[in-house]
Amino acid sequence: MFIVYFIILGMSFIIPRAGTKISGVPLTVPNILFGMLLLWWLVSSVRRHKPLITRFESVYLLYLAAVIPLLWLINFEGQWVAAFKMTVPVFVPFAVYFWMFPVTRALVNSEEKLDNLMWLIIVSTIAVCFYGLLQKFFGHYRVMIPGITISYADSLIPNVFSFKSNSWGSLLKITSTFQNGNIFGTFLTMVTPIIWAATFFGRTRKMKFAGIIAAVSIFTIMPFTLARSVFFGTFLGSGLMILVLRSWSQRFLVAGCLLYSFLLTFLDKFIFARMILSFFDPSLGGRTEGFERLIPMLSGKGILFGVGAWQHWQEVKEFWLFASENFYLTLYTWSGAIGLILFFAIISPVLFKLGHTLLNAWHRYELPLHGYGKGIFISLAAYLIQGLIEGAMSSPPTGMNFWFLVGLAAAVQKMLEGERVLYRYRY
């Protein structure tokens, strides 16, 4: 089962948009295979009488997968197709992709499997960055492969990359296989601290060398995504890694890559204006205006259950435009305060336990497992902070990758705790 899981993750990292669309809803190969894996895992776990998820996780799923959709269907007065299309951007990443969390927690149960996943992240990162460079030098339309590197349905749309909000002036964002510069950049934010962990704490020299190649690839391509929030998130994650590293040579390597990426923005005045000068824009690229328009709408009945439970279905479309640039406002808009509280109640214990275990195992700082744990913790922290100005969670495969990291954090914490108990027993 782990092999199938491994293949699905690789496809989610490298060719996340492979497939097509049906009635505007993405039907990708990674999603289909994930559904099959999930069914297999559920049946296998039931047969062995193993608990699938905790009781509190069941409450979270019941609310997002049953209560919220039911309220929407009742309020939309028979407009079920409209309700379905508008709930998909939240239902899929928060209720369907959520299952990647318990699946990862259950399947990643040894350091050997963890090493395999680290290799997968490294190779996948190099692959998507290389494809991004091909886009940069040869053009998006010359290197795209319909149905593989871009959704087949989208490949039929003229100027599809501009249509996907990827144009800024005369420039096109480098999207790699993610079809959107911000989504590609969000992937880079998620993996960068893990790449650093593999570079400095990898079990073999080959992994460390490959980690350096992946890191250089990230900081080479990142400015050309034209995603300012990603620039912030990736620099934040790398900055946090500098704080937890003990070796000055390691710190200088991270700082050198940050400086290298920063200097690349000077190659083009438009990139420099987009990635550096626009950081001083008080409106955050129009985000603050959208927030100001959104917040008054989230009153009354919308506070607890979100806008879909009470707002007319034709008016609900407006909320998506305002909330999509903030991860938390998006979730709050569509599931209310209850959904937001339940979400934090799920991920907070995972982060707290991993952080606490890392601190208690500080004497094992140089071990690969401890290093991987630091990278995973910082990856999640950087993305959650970036979520204040980025709403990529609503677009695949960000949701799947996010819950994979949450599950990986839980799995590593469990392995670290086991090592700590064994250390106490021996010494």
C-alpha cells in the first residue's frame, strides 16, 4: 500500500494537473488514484479493526462534509449544482484531502519510509523547477503537454496561462506544472525547509548533495513565479531554519541562497518592481480593500456557519473574490467560526506535540530524524503564516500537500517519541 501511496504523492508533486475537467470541476489522475487508495485503506483498516481517525477528527469531518453541505442545499432552494460548484473549493481541500493526514500518519511508520519520502520531495522539487526553467527559456505554450503538465480541458483555452491570472504587465508567471504561479510558489514554500533539512541532516552524502541542487533550483526559479506572498513565505521558512541551525557554515549557505534569489530580481525591472517594491504597497495588492468589503458581510448568521447557510446563492459568488486571498478568511467565509475553530483544533495538537518533542530531544540534534522534524515543523509554520496573504489552499494540489505535511509531522513526532523512550531506557 505504501508503494501506491508513494506514487500518488509523486504525481501530486510533479504533475498535479494531469487529467481534465468535467463541468469546470478538475478531474485529475492524482485525485482519482488518491480516492482509490483511500477506499483501499479504509476497507483494510476496518477489516483489521484499527481506528481510522480520532473522535474529534470525526466531529471535524462530520461538520465540513455533512452539516455545512446540508445547510447550503437547504438555503440554495434546489440550486444544487450551483451549491456544489461553490463549495468544492473548500469541501475538497478541507474535507476530502484531509484524509491524506490519517493515511500518512498510518503508513509512514519507519525511518526507511521517511527517507524515501525525503528523496521523493527532493527529486520532485528539482523536476518542477527544471520544467519551470523550460517555461522561462522556451515559453509556456511550447513546452506544455496537454493532459500531463496542464489539464487537457485548459489546454484548449486560448492564452490559458494569462486566463489563469498569471500575467503581470508583459510578463507571465512561471507556473511549472501547477498552471498558476502562486500555487507553484506555495509548493516551494512548503518544501523549502524540508529541502534544507535533507541538505544538512540527510542520512547519506548523495541526499545532501541532491538537497543542495534542489535548494539552488528553488531560489533560482522563485523570483520568476512573480508571487510576492511566496517570496515572503519562502524567505520566512529559510530564516527560521537559520535560527535553528547550529553550524555557521550551514547558516551562511542558507543566507547565500536568499541573497542569490534576491539579486535575481534585479535582472528585470518589472520583476524587481513586482517582487520587491510592491511589498511597500499599503493595500497589499488590493487585499486590504477586499478584506474591508468582506468583513461587514460576515455578520449575523454568517458568523457561526458561513455565508452559504443564509445568503442568497447568487450573492454568495461575491464572497469568493474577497476571501480567496486569505486562507483563514476563506475557511471562515464558507464554514463559519465553527469550521475555523475545528480546523485549528485539528492541526494545533500536531504542531504542539512535534515542537515539544523536538525540544525534549535536543540532545539528538544531529540525527536525521530530528533534522527532518525541524524542517517539517518550519514548513507548516511558514505556510500557515503565509496563509494570511495567500489563498492557494482552495486550489489543488495545495490541500493534499498541506495535509500530507500534517500527517508527516504526526508520523515523525511518533518516531521521535519512540526514540526518546528508547534513549531513556538505555541510559
